[in-house]
Amino acid sequence: MTIQDATAKVIRTGNGSATSFSFAPIVMQKATDILVVKTITATGVETTLTEGTGTSNYSVTLTASDYPSTGSIVFPASGADRLASSETVTIKRNPGITQDADLENQGGYYPDTVEDALDRGVMISMSQQEDIDRSLKGPITDTVSVEIPSQTARANQFLTFNGSGVPTVSAGTTGVAVSTFMATVLDDTTAAAARTTLGAAATSALPSAASTTAAGIVELATTAETTTGSDALRAVTPDGLHDMTSLAGAAWMLDEDAMGSNSATKVASQQSIKAYVTTSVAAAPSGRVKIIDNDWSSGTPSSVTFEDADGMNWSTYSYFDIELSGYISASCRIICTMSQGGAYETGSTDYFGANTGSQYTNAFDNASPGIDIPNISNQIYKGSSQYNEMFHLKASLYPGLSDGTNIGGPYIHWSIAGSKTTSGNRAHANGTGALRNLDAALIDGIKFELNTGNMPNGSFKVWGIV
């Protein structure tokens, strides 16, 4: 026959019920060529089995009627035991190294006899090659001998390799001194027993991972995790903060040159603070800045106002200068009113005369929400219809007053001068006046209103003082 399959052994795993295990495609020439080894997988313990009829033997079933043939073994040969799933049987062709063919000179020629002898030589080679494949050997590129020392030389020694990679032996460590206490640990056979000896806590009692609400084991954050600030479980060290090279993407930081978010919970970058301050300083006014410049040559506005929308910005200006001038007609009365929260005062007791110490009432201001200018003793009122008279008011509007009167809150102080154009009845004399709102909050508007009469050829001007 020919031998075209190089398989020298097969390994079969039990399942707790099977008893027949095939060794195909291996062809055996003799019953003695079969080697069967049972192995416990977990421990690697091997047992060589023998052919027979007992509970620890195997029997052979051939495919052909006689050898040479492939086939299977039956294990166990008898009894109720079965090969477990944790066990295997290895079936190997293991021919003895003999040559049984005897070819006589001038004898008969039997081709099967010659071929069987050739086949056996190949089978022996295949069995030995399987052994070689499982042997310790050096790679083909090695140029040094890997022969181990003699039996006598290696007795009670450790196999080692010298600097050239040649096998040699070493006595190793002969012994290590162990204290009496550690001896009680080393004889423990389990981790739990060792922890008990050492007085350590069980693994179940060890701290768990920390969280935002519970103490525990904490992992340190990397520089990248510290920079992004997105990890809620890792801890940040001072060195981690020091090593940060970028804050791009940090959830707790904003980089806005215009400070548009106006966040109360996030910090600003140094660059954005510098850019905002630089821009704000460049855009900020300086000195005395004219905000309103309103003139009229004919007609009369019923009122003139200076409000938040016109530029009444208390964060930019420290106070405001106001001028109101023009010719007033007979029976003309001018009233001053303040606004807070976008609404002008309507009550009768909202104002206080700083120069008199008196709170104004309806009886004084003719039931209007403001007061007559300039003060209690010198109101602007022209009783005669014969004359037009020049009126010029200069006022300063402050967010609060800190002079000897200790009056706080929005405050306006004015001076006024009048002159008649012809002889006759004067409308009023020169004078000054002062007024503050009783509410200490900043005002957002001031209004000068013609209660009666008119003021042709007038002007209204406002300057902000930085």
C-alpha cells in the first residue's frame, strides 16, 4: 500500500457516554503498533492503557478483516464507566523499530512483502518525527551546541544558559531565612487564610471607587483629563494643574473677547480679559462728552427728556451737566420730574427738597408729579402777558450726594438766571434749587415739562462727565 497521510496520532475527547474512538486515517500494521494514553485535561496526568477486556483496558475494532487496517478503539473494554468530557485519549501509531521481512537469495519475489517492509520504515520515521516535533531543540540559525550537561553534573542543579546561550547548570539559591511570623503566612494555602493571618480586611470590605457623593478609592486624572475638565470621578493634583498646557474645551472656562455670555459660574481666560479691557478702554469716552444737543427756533416742545436710551449710563459717567434755555411766555411754568424703572414719578411724596429739608406735597407742586423750578421761594412763573423773558437753567445730575447734608440717592442741583427784555413785570429773580428722589436707586430719566405757557427759540443740551 502507499502512505500519503502524515498523521501519526489523533486525540479524542470524551463526552461521558461514548465508548468508541476512531483512529482513522492512521493505518496500523500490527496490534502492537497501537499506543493509547488517557489524559486528565485539568491536571495533565497521563495513563498508558493496554489492550484487554477489563474496565481499564481498551479493545480494537478494525475496518478491514485483519491488519494492516485503520479502525477504532473501544474504551473501556467493559464496565459502565465512560470517558468524561474532562478527559481525552491519544491514539498513536508507535511501531517497534524492527524489520521483519527476510528476502532470500534466488527465492520467490513477493511484492506485498517488499512493500510492507517499505511501509514500516516510513511508519517508524513518522512516529519518530512526531516525537522530534515535541522535543526541545534550537532554531536552524543556531551555531552552538545545545547539549545539556551530564547526569552527574546536573543532579540537584538548575538548568541555566551562559552568556553564549549554551546550556549549563547552577546551584541557585540554597535557602532564604524566614522569620517565625512569615512562616505562619507562608503555610497558608489560600488568600483568605493569608489575609486572616495578616489581620487584613476581606476583599469585600475594601473601599469601592469614589463618586461625587461617596468616599472611596480615587484615580488621579491625567493632564489631558484635567485640561478638559469633563471627568467627574478622577482627582486633580496641584502638579496636574501646573502641567496644563491648554484650556481649550474646558467646561468651566470661557474664552470670549466680548464677554457675551455674562456667566456667573465660569472663569475667563487671561487673553479674553485683556482683549475686553483693551476694547473697553479704547471705546470709553474721556473728559466732558456732549450727549444731547437739541435746538428749536419755532414752536415749543411740550417737554424735553434725558433718559437711559439717550445715554444716561451711570457706569460710564460720574455725573451729567444739563442746560435748558429759551424765551418763556406769560404764565409759563416748568416742572422737573424723575424716572425710575422706565416710569416717571406720579406720587405726590416722591421728592425731597435738599435745600429746604422739606418733602414736597400736592399743595406745592400744583398736583403734578414733579416740582416747580427753581425752588419753593423762586418758582419759574411769568404772570404778565406783556413781556417775554430770557430763561437759562444750568443743572448737574448726580447718582448721589455726599456733602454736609448727607443726602443720598439720585440728585439734581440747579442754578437759574433770568433777565427781562423790556421794563415791566419780572417773571422771577436769580436763584438755585436742589431736588432728590426719595428712593436711593439710580434714576433712568429726567424730564423738564411745560406745565403751562411755551418756550420759543430754546435749546436743551446734556454733557456726560467721565
